[in-house]
Amino acid sequence: MSQLQARFFTENKRYVVDDVPFSIPAGAEVLDLSNVINKLLEAKNASHSKVEFDFLVRGQFLRTSLSTHMETEGISTEDVVEIEYVERITAPEPEECMMHDDWISSVDADAEWILTGSYDKTARIWSVEGKAVMTVAGHTDVVKDVAWVKRDGLTSLLLTASLDQTVLLWEWNSERNKVKARHCCRGHTGSVDTVATDPTGSKFCSGSWDKMLKIWSAVPTDEADEVEEPADRPRKKQKTQQLGLTRTPLMTLSGHNEAVSSVLWCDSEELCSASWDHTIRVWDVETGGMKTTLTGSKVFNCISYSPLCRRLASGSTDRHIRLWDPRTKDGSLVLLSLTSHTGWVTAVKWAPSHEHQLVSGSLDNLVKLWDTRSCKAPLYDLAAHEDKVFCVDWTESGLMLSGGADNKLYTYRYSACQTDAGA
Amino acid sequence: MEFGAVFRSLTFPQIFNFNKKPAEEEEEEEDEDLSDSEDSVFSGLEDSGSDSEDEEEEGSNDKEDGDDEGLKTGPEESEQVEFYVCVSRVFRVQLFSDVVVPVQDIRNTVGNIPMEWYRDFPHIGYDLDGKKIYKPIRNKDELDEFLDKMENPDYWRTVHDKQTGSDIVLSDEQVELVNRLQRGQFGDVNFNEYQPQVEFFSGDLMVHPVSNRPADKRSFIPSLIEKEKVSKLVHAIKMGWIKPRRQDDDSRGRYYDLWTNEDSSILAKHRMHLPAPKIPLPGHHESYNPPPEYLFTDEERALWEQQDLSDRKFPFVPQRFSSLRQVPAFPRFIHERFERCLDLYLCPRQRKMRVNVNPEDLIPKLPKPKDLQPFPTTQSLVYRGHSGLVRSISVSPSGQWLASGSDDGSVRFWEVRSSRCMKTVQVGGAVRSVAWNPNPSVCLLAVALDSVVLILSPSLADRQVVSSSERLLSGQQEEEPAEGVGPVTWSEGEGEELNQGIRLKIQHPKAVHQVAWHAKGDYLASVMPDHSSHLQVFIHQVSRRRSQNPFRKNKGLVQCVSFHPVRPYFFVATQRSVRIYNLVKQEMTKKLQANSKWISSMAVHPGGDHVVCGSYDCRLSWFDLDLSTKPYKMLRHHKKAVRGVAYHRLYPLFASASDDGSVIVCHGTVYNDLLQNPLIVPVKVLRGHVITHDLGVLDVTFHPTQPWIFSSGSDATIRLFT
């Protein structure tokens, strides 16, 4: 077996080894290299306890033997290989399983509360520990998306978007555990599939099957916007009165040729939307104009944006997760595709504290944890679900959530390496 | 004493008898002598002085020598002895050639001088220490010499060293050496005087010049002498003194071209000429003196004789003759010639015309399916919920909803993107056909079950759309049909049915198999196949609740009908043909002959100029209405009956579903250019449905905007391929 010259380095001060080239067998795999590093660390520091490491060669995770990896990456075996090593990311541990009455369409979680939307026409609030706190009922049809608007103190604002073409803005008092519909946002003429709150919490945007994006004010007021259409049906009038004051959109962004499937705010001025017309569009909220169009070849189901690496991840019906740079001018460049799912990718979410990691859910019942430095294989497959996965989320406190057609919302505790998080 | 031996040695003194074996002790002595001399070589002259025996012998030899000269006066003899000495020295040198030895005998330092100079002294020289070397004391007289000659068998090989005065008996090797020298050969046996010659100048082209001498000046300066000679010749030619040699013209025609005047027509006649097959050349068997392996053994010969004439390998037996002269005449010569002529005469020789066609070339050039993307390739979603086979599916014009009718008596509405069943309507009977109203501003579904056609309003769309569809359905209210007793009765849904969304019921006299909407969404056609009646097709106007039977005659069992997407044409597929009627002029415009036995399904291209028909005999026929009434293309890719065909509204795709459980997606580009035929390429076989009760895929339909295809099967599932 041939030997390779390799130099190991790490960003982690705890595990630094001497900066000298080592000769290692070309067929070495991750475990062998990990043993090598552990041996070195033991030689340096007798009290060192064994740590599992992962290895990066030119920014790509080593998943096969070193020689095959370098062959596929086209790295010369003549030179000294620079191998970075990081502490192996431990597998996310399943924590809670929250049973719903029906399919879970969406989930939004923060450090304390989890908000889920379900096909039983309700949204639910759960504590992080898995206790059902509140059921938000009011929609006349399936709840398609949910979002927290603001959580200050005991009162929180939350949004539910539904197939009944409305978005409801609710106020929830966590102490008294009372929920009250403050506003009913009317204006869409199709199922509202996605809703997103802007970073300041003063506006939100909704995307619908009717190809429109609408921007609404998220600030609850005590007076209703006047509705242009005369309420011809008394039944509907009643419903409106029941569910809070009617609100009309601040702005309507039209441009998509097909249903809008996902929308998000890149920052407070920029909006990004994915659609079934195979495009991702970036909008300027101030002017209401379209800034960029990223054109793909398949229907987009979901997008997610990471401010850490400024990349857009999209999940589409062709089983790939693609990474985009929303700032490119030509707007058709796929930076990377992550391929391992076997069904439509229905949900993606970037890690809030790690620039390389994201989580994805797919119709093949799997939730996968990805690292963009290893685009052929995910870090971990989370095979908890027995049916289609529709939504995933990832909170800043390191909790991953996924819900799907098996009526279960799973949470996973994920201890991202503290050292690696800043890398 | 043997006299003969003496005589021999005397008469042939120079010939040494090599056969004569020296006595053993003599040999030993000789060895001693040799070893002595060896010793002396290595250990200086110490030995020579002390070795008295040697000295004695030498002395006697010396004496004898001197006497010899006197007695025999054989000049050769004395020379010979001299020569021996010399040889012994040379030989010594040769023996110890690996050690550097001076040629001179080192026991005596007098040098190479005539030894006569020491004749009168008691000594013959000096050793290295400067001491005198005394002559050997014993002096042989003539008699001793003679006795020695007679008795000593080694006498002939004994030589006298004048310088030391000792006698030396030559060893065999030395004798041999002497012999060789006498014969004029080289002393060294191993020396090859005929070394292979290394040619200095050879024919081979060498890399380097033999000599690096620069070329002579004369080699590049024109020779004055030659110039002079040439100028003399030129002058002579000019003056006419020298005449060129007369050219011998060959006009007499010693040689002439036999074929110059050949008529080309004769050649043309023989273009197909086949040369007669050549007789194989004679082999070794035919030789008069064949190698022994070709001669027959007894068994072979017996076999040959037993064999039939035609089975024999050769018609003759290979025979051996000592000379060609003895070969008899070949008895079968005439016979063989005759057979050869007969062969040539009777053999039918004609050239086989073979056309070499590469089978690849016969296949039409079609683009690769890879280049024709997008088209559905993989199964993405399965819509489960029905409990009976799903006969019919239809997608809403927006592409958000999918309606399916099943034998379990229900119509289900599915959300396309999540495969969620949003609504189930129990209609109480096996649903034969569902059709979503193609008008996007209304949301209605026509359902055929038994003899009823239901119009459902699933209220899955925008309120305005729902209300407009309600308006469409209730628009007729004011004009109640005058002719109350038609074959078709209209009624409204009531009570629970209304809650389920059933708005209208159209009661037909017979079982309805298919419903089809007009593109505008107002007209609805229903099919009731019947052999014996002309009441097979109804066209209903929903907004006015009117029904009419457009046909007066039974032209065959109607299988399915379809409206032209833009023009007022109506397609009616019977068992073997498709009739196209102009609804405005009320006449038949075209009759398409499908070359199949039983048409099962039909789809009209969104452009309206192409029709594809599936049939129960596994065929799919594509008609180009502008081209012909015969199918432009027949596709026989399915193994079993084709149940459903569909066109995509936007993409150039069409698909067929079959009982073999597969859906075949084909690319079908049509061109506006009338001269260009449609391009039809099968691109994908989609499998997924399980065959139950010998039924596979029952219906197939495309998504209105995406290149996706839905298929419903007898396994109670609907599958989405993307």
C-alpha cells in the first residue's frame, strides 16, 4: 500500500498536533486517521481521552478512503496533503415525539415554544418539553403554514396561513393561556401556502397558490381595514367578526407564473420566494420590484436562507437540495447540490449557528442532516418518521424538529460542537 | 638396451615419440626438477647453490653437451639443444606468467654471454651474492653419454642448460610446446590465430566518420582536367565530330499490347465474369519422393482401399521413388483431366448479389430521450385511500387538485402536492368517469356513474370561482325545459347530497361510460355505448340544462367522445374508426381509420390537429388530421390492452396506460409547418402499479402546468410521476 504525506491541522486549540508531515497509508479511512490523531494527542498529553474526529481534505469531508477521495477530488498525491480535522459531530438524539390528530404541515419553533400547523385545521403550541399548551382553532380549512411574529414577555403574536385563503394573526398570552385572533388577513384568492415574518417583526409576507406574494403589517391594531368588496354573504360576515379584524395587504408582489411555495426574508429589505414556476425570485420590499431571478429546472418546494454563509438552499421535486447565491447577477448558478434523498425535498432549514449545516425533510420519510462540505452523503439520516415529512425546523438552542404525514412531530437534541460553531 | 630405440632416436632426432610413456619415477624426478626451478624462482638462488644433485646433473649434462658436439657434430642437434634451453626458459616464463619473472636465469648472473668464455674456469658464473657457481664436478665421458642414451628413457627429452650446467628433463607440456613451435604454430594452445576479422570499412552506416579528417580541398574545387575534357567533348559535338548513338526504334513490333484494341462492350459483357476455381497446388503427397510421414502406413493404405472413391482424401497413394526417372505414367491422367473439364463446364457459377445494410441505418434518426427533457421519470407520490379500482382521474385546471372516481362508489379529491385526500364524496355506485371542467373560472366536476351524470361543485377553489360555478349551475332556473319528457332528465341535488357538493343529476336512459367537457366548460358530452340504438351520445348544455342527441343513426358502438379544443368539432370514436363531426354544419368532416380492432380511448392534441387513439389490441395510433385518415404512426410498445391515452396541455408529451401495468410516456412534437411530420419518440416507461384482476393502469392524465403525470390503477392507487 502506498503512503501519503499528510499534514494535520485544526482550528481547535485543544486538539492541536505538531505541524509536521506524517506518512500515512493511502487506504486510510476516517477511523484510521482518527486513531492516528488520538495517538498523537496521547503522546503529547497523557490525560487525553479518545475523541472521534472527522477530516476535511480541501474543505470536503472525508467519507471514503483517503486515496479514493483524493482521486475523485483530483488532488495530487505527490504533495503533502493538508488535512483539517474537527471533532466528530455527534448524532442528533431524538427527544420528544408529539402526537397530533392529523398531518403536520408546518412547524416553527423558538427557544421556548413550538408552533405547529396541522391538517386538522388547527395550529398548536407546544412547550419544548413536548407538552401541548394550546390549540389555535379558527381556520375553516387546513393550516398550511405557521410563524411566530413576536415574543416579548407573556404575549406573543403568531401567524397561521391556511388553505381557506386567509392568514390569521393571533395574540397569545402564555400566562393566561388565552389565544385571540387579532386580524384576519384577506386578499389571497388561493390557498396560502407560506408565510414569513420579517426580521423586525413589523411585517410579514405570505405566498399563495394564486401566484401572488402579499406583504402585510404584523402590528396588531384595533381597527379593521376597510374591505372593498361588499360583504354579500352574512355567513362570511359572521366569520370575519369571529376571527378578528380584517386586514388588507400593504403590498402585492406579482411576477410568479405558478404557485408560490415558499417565502422568506433575507433581511428587512429583501424578500425571497420560491415557486412552482421553477424560479426563485428576490424582491425589494421597499419598491416592490423584483431584483433577481434564479432559474432552476424543477418545481421548488422550499427554500431556506442562512445569513452566516449567505446561501440559499432550495429543495425541489427532483430530490436534490441546491445551494444558490442570491446575490449573483445572472442568477442561474447552482453552487452545489446535495443529493441523497429519493423523494421530493419538502423542507430545508439552515442551521442557525453553523454556516455549513442544514437539515432537510423529504417525501421518502427521511430527515437528513447535511454538511455542505460533504455533498454526496449526509452527516446523519434521521429515520424516525413512518410517512412523508413535510416540515423541519432548527432552533438556535440546538433543537431540530420535523413533522409529517404520520401525525408525529419529532424533536432531536443536537449538540453542535461549540468549537466548530464559530468556524 | 634396445638398439631399435637408439636407432630411432638417432635417425629421427627431431621427432618426439609422444606415445612413449615416461616412467613414473622419472616423472617424479622431472616434477622435482620443475618444483626446484619453481622454488628457485620464488626463493632466490639459495637453493641453487645447495642443491648439489642438480648441480651434478647439470655438470654432467654440460659435459655431455660438449662431447656431443664433438661426436655427432649434428649442427641441428646442437642447435636443437640450444633451442631446448631457450624453450625451457620461455616455457618457464609462460608457466609463471602471472608472476613477473626476468627472462634470464637468475641463478647465474653472468648474463647472456657465450658460455665458452667460462670453459677454462672451474666455475660458470656468479650467483646473486657474488659467489662463484662451480661447474658440476662429475663429467660424463662418451661412454656414459652413450649408456645414458641407451638406457635412460628420458634421454631424448633431456636438455642441457649451459648457463647452469645442469640437465633438464622436459615435461610433456614442454615437449608439446616444442613440437608446436617446430610445426610453426603458436606456443599457446589457446591462442586463436584466426580471430574473426573486424572490418574497418563495412557496409553499415556509422554514426561517426571513420576519420575526422576534413575534406580535401580538391573535393570541392571543380576539377580543371575534367572541365577541359568536357569542353573538348562539347566542342566536338558542336562541330559535328561526335554524333549521338542512333536510337533503335522498336516499330517493327517485337512487343505489342494485346488488349489495346479490345472492344469495351465485350468487357462489359464479362463484367460478371467469375474466374474458374483454381486447382489446388500439388502438395507433398504428390511428390515422387515424399517425406516419410506422408507415405501411407499399412492401416492407412487399407483404409484407403476400403474407402469409396468419392470419400478418399486423395485419388492416389503417395509413393516413393528414388529418382524422378523411375516415376511411371499416371494412369488416371485422362480421367482426371476429364473430370476437371466437367467441373468447369457443369459448375453453376453466378455471383450472389448481397446487399450489405447495417441494421443501425434502418432505424430512423431520433433524438435521445435525454435531450427531450422534461418528462416524468420517477414515481413521487402515491395517493392511497380508495378501496376499489380507480377507473378515472382528472386534474383541476389550476393543477392543485386531483379528482378520482373509483369502483368503491366514491369520488375523492386530492391535494396534488401532498397526496392528501381533502374530500370524499360517496356517490353510491361505481364511478366510470370523472372530468374536471376545463374552464378555470368555474370549479365543477362531472361524474358518470351507472346511468347518472353528476355535476359536483367541490368548493375547493376561491370563493369567487365557487360562486361563479354556482351561478352557472343555477342560471337555467328561469327557463324550465319545455319538453319535459325527453330521454334525459335533469334534477338538482338535495339535502345531504347538496352538502357533499352534488349540484345536478342528469339521468340517462342507459349506463354512461364517459363524460367529456368542452373547452369552454359549458357543454358536456356523455357516452352510452349501445349496439342497437342511435341514443349513444348526448351533448348537454349545463347553463341551460338542455340535452340533445346529435346523431340520428347508429354508426357503431361508440367508445369515447371528445371536443375539439378550439374549433366546433366533435370526435366520436367507435370500435374501428374515429369520426369527426362539424357541430356547426351538422355534418361529418372526416373519418379516421384506426388499424385496430377495438378503440379504447382517444385524446385530442391541444392544437387540435392530432389525435391519438389507444386500442384493446395493444396499439396506439397517432393521426395527423392534415395528413391522412390513416394513422401517421402506430406504436406497439404495450404488451396488453391500452386503457388510456392523454396529451399534455403545454409540453410536447403524450402518454398511454395499459393493462400491463405500465405507462409509456412519449415525446410528440408537432410542427406548425405542414410539411414537417410530428416527431414521436418514446421516452420513458413508468412502472409502479400492481396488476390486479388482470387490470393494470386504467387512466392516465397529465398535470396541466408541470411535466408530471398521474395514473390510476386497478390496485386502488393513484400515482404521480415527476
